[in-house]
Amino acid sequence: MLVVDEPERLRALGDATRGRIITLLNQRAASTTELATTLDMPKGTVGHHLKVLEKAELVRVVRTRKVRALTEKYYGRVARLFVLKSVDPAPDDLHGGAITALMLRQAADEALATGGDPNGESGIARVRLTSANITRFQKRLAKLVAEFHGSADSTGELHTLAFALFRSAADLPPPADDA
């Protein structure tokens, strides 16, 4: 586990491409070439992002192998889990939305890694809402989060609540089972 609370590290994670790289490296170590193929990006672009992540000490070279006359590097994460802490005050170039997206992506990855939820305690729902309903749900979410924080008990097991209420892209159809 690595607590990420330094602005340089948060900036490195705040980029969408670097977030995708970090997510891919959670599965296994990969070379620049493998990442570029998976991300459908030029190797130079992926190499740049890997250098930023390596400089921020979020990834490292975990092994190398000779490929013809070159040495191919394989990168891995420095920790299996990154715990993100906000910086107060946040620098102007540190976008909270990107960090929030990374945190939700990390929570989704952890939820998927546990093999799903047969009890229906997690998931994604997409529905059309009026402005009045959006406001109502935002207030209910705020109360729920406050109640969640107020329920903290040092003798209990660690749990994470991940939430986001946002406008979905209009071109994405709702899942077939949505009401």
C-alpha cells in the first residue's frame, strides 16, 4: 500500500492515460510495447507517461529482457493499492475531477477483483432524472456520506464507500435492465 498525498504524485495519477496505465499494471507487469498495443497509442507517448509515473515513484522497472540489440523494460506498480489523500490547498493545476475519477476507477477495480457482489450491495445504475430529482438525490447522497463517516469505529473492519452522481454521456444507451 502506498499513501499518495504529494502534489507531484497526485498530478501524475490525475492524467487519464496514466490512470489507465496504472490500472493495466495492476494486472501484471508490462513493457512499453505491450502497453502501447493495449492502449492503441504510439510507444513514444506511452514511454513519456511511464517516465512521469516512474519519476513520481509510482511505477518501477521490475525486469528486463534482451530483444535483439535492445533491452526491453517491464514496468510494475510500486504498490498494489494506492490510497489517495487530498492536498490542502490543492495546486491550481491539480484537477479534482481527474483524481476523483481515478479513485472511482480504483474502487471499481477492487470490486471486480473480489469476484462481484451476489448480494447486490454494489453496482452501477443509470436512469433519466429531472432537475428536481437530481437535487433530491444529491442531498440524500450528502446525508448518506455524513452518516457513513459518523459510523466509523476503530474496532470494525475497513470499508470504502465509492459514489458519484453525474450526467452520463447522451450517446450511451442505458443497460437493458435499467428502469
